[in-house]
Amino acid sequence: MATKTMLIEEAEGHFDRLMAEVTQGTEVVLSDDNGPVARVIPTSHRQPGLHAGSITASAYFDAPLPDGFWAREP
């Protein structure tokens, strides 16, 4: 992923261009006189069902808790 550093003042005037670059995969680091302030990165695109079945609940997942659970009894 390409990285670009930009002053906050410059980013304010070119927000549309900044978002277009981020959408294309460029990471933009916003900085001021004291150094980096924020990082704007593209979001990851989630794909539903990609890991279907990889997580399962145990058979007793919704079973009642032991009587002493909330009292912290052993």
C-alpha cells in the first residue's frame, strides 16, 4: 500500500482528491507542524460467508449457570 503524507491545511482544501486516493488504496498520513496527527486508510471490504462454519458454539452454550456463579463460589 502506498503512503502519502499531507499537511492538514492542504487536505482541507482537497478533500475530494484525498478520498479518491484513499479509495484507490493509498494510505494518507495527515500532519501538522508537530508531526503526524492522523492516518486515513481504506476500509477493508468484508465478504459475508468467507469463513462460514469456522466458529461453533458448544452444545451446552445456553445451559443454566451453576447456582453459585454470581456469588463467586467455587
